[in-house]
Amino acid sequence: MSTTAPHPAMSRRTQAASKSRLPGQVVLVLQGGGALGAYQVGVYEALHDAGIEPAWVIGTSIGAINAALIAGNPPGQRMGRLNEFWRHVELPAAIPGLLDWLGMGNWVANMTAVVRGIPAFFEPSMAALRGTRANVGVESAAYYSTDPLRRTLGELVDFQCLREGPTRLTVGAVNACTGAMRYFDSRDDDLCVEHVMASGALPPAFPAVRIDGEPYWDGGLYSNTPIEAVLDDRPRRDSLIFAVNVWHQTAPEPESIWQVMGRQKDIQFASRADSHLARQKQIHRLRHVIRQLTQQLPASRQADPVVKELSSWGCGTTMHVAHLLAPRLEGEDHTKDIDFTPAGVAARREAGHADTMRMLQRAPWSAPTDPIEGVVEHR
């Protein structure tokens, strides 16, 4: 896999300026999306090139895997580990010829992944040969086995470093029995390979992963954009959140069944990110209003226990959300999330790097903001 060279405009002076203008802890929030996660690698690479390391990485599905590769290694080894993982999961495109001329080269490669799996990621499950009605248990009820991923993560993620290191990791998974979302956090939990695999266990392709006796599936079933994990965190801190999205909420209307299949995936896995964030903006604005109202009270009233309890709902922190959205590639379709071809991975990675460099150079969070606003978006 080719790596993206540092942007020539990102000089040491620019790097220092970028870091000095950061308005709080840097948080990287990564959506799930299979092969689309290559875009996230480019985003992190640009931050790394700029000398910016996240204090906290949050992810679901492939976002959880990329997050673990980042948080579970020292900064000097992170790009090497990310490169190695994505090199392992790349699949060769079809041999040039008639299929490419028909525009089906990637489709054939993607279907090869469906039939054969990806050696370092997943492989066909023997339990599935018994049929879809066979009672094989929730940890085997899937078309594929993710044992290869367990081995790959064991080699590339230092879970001891994750437990002791400075970078916080949060991965989202949903309980297969209760349907409740749960965020496993290295600040509170002793994270291991099972937590990362559970976050990427998308049924019915991948089997549930058992944690503390409970079966968990991919957090993307419930919320594929886990930004609420940081916006609802306690204690709240001023933050610069890079929200890295790989699915498109809006698009022209589809005109064929093929296009409908792609549009359905985008809508499903974009997970209503905009509406979630709009609600969070309202909540944080109210927190700022409560804080300002409390400051208008005489000191004697502020000392009242009841007023103290009510004022505790107030907050003065500001969350800057820098949106990054993976572009559509020419010719992509509803199989784009299994496009692990070298060309597909490289194109998405380069786009992530370029988009992030432009965001860092603009540094929109440096501009004055309305003090009543607790969440400020930058697109």
C-alpha cells in the first residue's frame, strides 16, 4: 500500500501553529464502514504529520479497529501498525481485461471477498454450512469466522500499552439480548481484543463476541457515529473533535435497484449523525444558559444547596466539531465497504489526508465564537 507523503505546506512553523491554536483536548471519532475506514487512516496520518496526537479515540466497527491500532501503540509506531493492518487486508483487483472494460473489476474483487473472505480479517464459517436454521449458538451464528482478525489484532495492538498509555480508547458495541448500546472505555475498563472485535461484529456476517458473559454485536447497529460518547462525557472538557464520517446522509435520488441498495446503506449507517448533533447542540446551549443565569444570582443565593444542585447542570465548556466526510469515488456502489483493492484503499486514504490537511490549515476553531454556544461545528 502506498503511503501519503507529508503535505509540502506543513512546515515545522505550520505544525507548531496548528498545535498552539487547538482549543482543548483532541478527540478522534471514527465511524464504522469496512473498507471505507481507509479514509480514517489518511485523517490520522495528516494529524500525525502535523505533530497532533489525539488524547482520545472513539470508534465503532472498522473505526474501533483503527482506533485500537492508534491508542494501542506508542505514537512512533502507530503509522507503521496502521500500514501493516491495511496491507494485510488488501485484496488484489481483478486481472485487467474485459471485466475492467465493463466496469466490473472492483465488483469481482469485492465478490471474491464475499466468497473467500480476507485472510487477515475473516474466513467462511464451517458452522454456516449447517444452514441458517441450525442452532449453533450466538458465537457461531454467522456466515464468517473472525478468528483471523483476533490473530491480526493480537500482533498489531499492544493492549498493555493501551491500558497504561496516555491515549484513551472508547469502542461501542450493542448487547445482542437487550439491544442496549454500551461504550467500553479504557478509562474505566480493562480493554482487550474481545472489546475491539465485539465493536466490529456486524451480524449476520460476523458472530457475536461474549464479554462478561453477555453477547455483543457491532455498535453500528445502534449508533454508527459514536460522537455522543464525548459530548455526554463527565467531567466535560473543552475539546476539538474530528468527526470522521464515511457514509453520506444526503444524495441525489436513486434511479435503479442497484443505486437503491447503495443509498439504503448510506442512510442506515450514517446513523442520523446530523440530527444527533443538533440535539446535542441544544443540550449544550442550555448548559451554557444555566451557567450564565447562575452567575446573575447574588452570591448568597448561589450558595443555597438547592441552587447549587440546579446550577450543576450548567457548563462552560466548548466542543468544536470538525467534520470530515469521505468523498464518493467514481464507480463505487453498494459494495464499496468491501472494496479492499489497493486502488480503493489508496484513493480513500489519500482523500482523508488531503481533507484533514485543508482543515488544519484553515483552523476554523481559531475564530471567535458565541459564548452561549457549547457545540460549534466546522464543515
